[in-house]
Amino acid sequence: MKKLLKITTYLSAAGIALLAPSCQLDETIYSSIYTEDFYKTAADAEKGLVSAYGALGGLGGGPALTLIADFSDDQTYPRGVVGRNTLTLFTYDVNYTTQKSNARTNESPQQIWASCYNGIEKANWVIAKVPGANMDETRKKQIIGEAYFLRAFYHWLLAKNFGDVPVKITPSYTEEEALTAKSPKADVYKQIYADLDQALAAGLPSYPTVDKGRVAKEVVSALYAKAALYNEDWAKALEKAKEVINSGKYSLVPDVRDVYKYDKEDASRVENMWAYEADPVSPGLGHQLTGLCGPPGSAGPEFARTSFGSMFAYQAFFNSFDPADKRRTLLDTNYVNKAGAIVPQKSITPITTKGVLIKKYQDPVSTVGLIPNIPIFRLPDMYLIAAEAEARLNGATAVAYDFINPVRKRAGLADLKTGLAKDAFIDAVLQERAWEFFAEGDRWYDLTRTGKFLTVIPKAVNDVYPTRNVTAKNKYFPIPQDEINANPKLEQNPDWK
């Protein structure tokens, strides 16, 4: 069994405060741990940090980390069961997660909100309390640095999904302190930058000395680069992406298909910088993608032992690839059934005769369907961020081409055609991102951050979804009504009022 960071949830004082009733109760406490008694030792500090990482379980297990975005984009779509088509058809509203008959709660915007603020709260306790722990000072500094990174990461996920969100940087000692008003998106990014600066100063180890599931120093710069890209801070995005590329710690896996193979997981860490770590044991940390992406009825040996035929790629997206592109082999219009026969996509039922299978999340060996890992930051992202940021700053320079071409070369493609105008080059980068990161929860946010979703999504249709009525308000999700009801300081996003 692989060694990895195990994610566990630990009770915090904030959780106690939020659960406490308003009246006073006289009761005898027989067993309890308060924050005043915790974070005293190295073991306490490590457990507190693992708890902060633990919010990833709510994001990846859903998996809110990918499906909420992927079901909205122009690459992948769901079988319309238990409300999964709500995201694809843009029929959700502020009450999305409360409509149990029409929605999957763990694949809804509320799961992002709840998991991220859960992680932020726990990171805040680490940042506030671990400085007083009796432990090795070097490791103490690293633990606090990881907590700053996680707080930045969770705030970034919130900002790209909801826009203006509450910035929470202190623990909730009382229920009142847990209730925070929204901050403008610019202030959210200001806090993200500040937290990442703290994380970079913490002396985090570099790959490959970092434990699996932990954050390496270069991963901090990777988040910095991507956050700056979303913030349209092109100079900062270029600077931080180059820091990762020039560190020499990571490299592109020679065969892109190996990045996703369950038996190449450790070897692919040279590219897959930080991931949602799945564990092929039960109970373990898992996700739904292996079951969703396979053909219906556990039809063949390539995918998972149990698969449902619930997530496919659009035929038009498959057709957009150059046939020589190795990344196209991570999609398939056929599958091998249990008898070893090749079955064409016309037999992929019940959704459509043109449902293209996704092969990034195959698990042919595990009985519990918990592998492979879900990438969060991969090195190609840094190359393409650098290419886009350079072009936005200086046009389609030779430097910009030097960033995009290694990704194309690894895919088996020729260098990008020279002489492109600035806007054409940026469009080429966005298309390259589409081919590189499909089914990884990335494309929808590329479309929303650039405003292209309003023109691209209406064209991404098929016989299952012939019409998709996306509107301007879908750039951000509404703040879940449950959260508005619970926090009187919160205001709904203007387009959703």
C-alpha cells in the first residue's frame, strides 16, 4: 500500500460554537478537548494540519473538485439522473442543494462552500495556535506555512466559484465570530497573495522530499501563478509560473497517458505536482470518477470493476483533436467488453450513441474503485499559464511560443504555427488547455474568467442536451440559500437576487 497523507476530521472549537444553542445549559463534561489544551505538542500540531487538509475529502470525494465545473463546460456531460443535468442545463437556483429530489448535494456549489470554509476554519486554528506549540522550530514553521497555503487554496476555490466571498483569517471562538460579511473579489485575492507569501517564506521542502499529499514549495508558487492568472495579474502569473518551471524539480512525463495510469502513480509525481490522493483500500479516501466514467454495467476490464455510464465527453470535443494527438487516446469511441470484444460507442447506453468514454480515471484492479488520483496542479499548467501571461503582456513573442510548444511536443504535435496575432495566440493557448486538462475541473473556469462561456456553451450541444440556456449570471454560482439563512451578514450575489 502506498504511503500518503491520511485525511481525518478533528473537532474544533468553532464546530462546538456553531453547534451550541443560544441558551445556557448546566451539564457535566466527562470528556472533551478544548483548543486551550490542544496544539501543545508536535503531535497536536500535525493532527491539526491534517484536519485542515481534510476538507479536500469533501471536495474530491463528491467530487465537487471536478464535477461541478465539468458538468457545466463544453467537454464533458452527465447522464441526467438524480439532478446531474441541473448544472449542464443551468437550471439551478439559490435553493439547489435543498431540492433533494432534483440535485446531488455533494456535487453542488454548497459542497464547495461548506468544504472550503471548513478547511479555512481549521487552517485558522493551526495558524493561531501552533506558534505556541513545544516542538521543533523548523517543522513548526513548515506546518504553519502549509496552513497558510491551504487557507489561500480554499479562498481561491471560493472566489472562482462565487466571486465576492467572506475572507476568514481568524478562528471562530464564538458563534458571532463565525459570521462574516463578503469582501470584494480584489480583497480576496489580496489575502490569497498574502497567505502565499507566508507559505513561501516557511521553508517548505521541495519535491521529491515532500510526503505524498503534502504541499511542496513549488506547489505554493503554482497556486500563486494560477491565482494571479484568474486575477488578471499577468506579470505575477508569469513570474510564479517561471519559478516552478525553472526550479528543475518537475518535468513532463514522456508519455502523457502515463500520468493517469494507476500503476504509474508514483512515477508521474514528477509532473503531477499536487493531487487529491485516492487510496485503494476500504475504508479509504476515494472519489466517484472511476465509476462515472466507465461504460454502463461494468462492461469491460479497462475501466472500473463497477461502472455506470454516467459521464461522457461530447463527440464534437473528441473530433476537435488532431488524430496524432496522444491526448485523444484518453478518450475512446469504443470499449473492450468482458468477453474481450471491441464494442462501438453506438452500444453505450442509455445516454446516447455518440457518448465518448473518458479514460483518465480507470481503475481495473481495485475492488473499491478508489484510484487513480485526481490532479490539482500539473506542470503543463505552468507552461500554459506562462504562455498566456507572456502573450497578454507582450504579444505572441518567441518566449510565449517556447512555453506552449513543449506541451504540444509531448502530445505528439508539431510546434504551434508562428506569426499569430496576440488574440489568436491566446485563443490557441486556451484551446491547448482544453485538450490538456479535460475532465480535471479546469475548462469551465477558463471559459468564465475569459468571458467566453456565453458564446462557447450554447454551441456545446448534442442529442441529449440540444439546448443549453447559459446566461451572464452563470459566471458565478449563487451563494447557497442555506448559507444566507444561517449568516445574516451575507448578501446574495447581485445577479441572483
